[in-house]
Amino acid sequence: MAQEPRETVVVERGNGTGILIALVLVVLLAIAAYFVINQSRNDSIRTDAIAGAAKDVGDTAKKAGEAIDPKK
């Protein structure tokens, strides 16, 4: 009886690095989204502040004009 050649089967199982990489990507995406939303909010606040300052300057100029020429 002839011996049949032996075969070795190696089964490699994942050690969870794929899940870890996916988790890191999700966290990075959440951080990036936070900064984008925060930047948008800061732009809106800055725009409102500039508009308010411009209105105050306009009101002051109007008062100065009325003080110079009270007929208007």
C-alpha cells in the first residue's frame, strides 16, 4: 500500500485589524464633520457681528449728519 502525500492546510483568521481600521476612520470622519460644522457656525457669527457693527456705524453717521445740519 503506497502512502498518499500529506497536505497541510493553513487557515488564517483575521485578528480584528479591519474592524479597528474602520473604527478609526469613523472617528476621524466624525472629528472632520465637527470642525466643518463649527467653522460654518463661526462664519455665521462673524457675519452677524460685522452686519451689526456696520449698522451702528451707519446710525452714528446719521446722528453726526443731523447734528451738523439739523434741518434734515
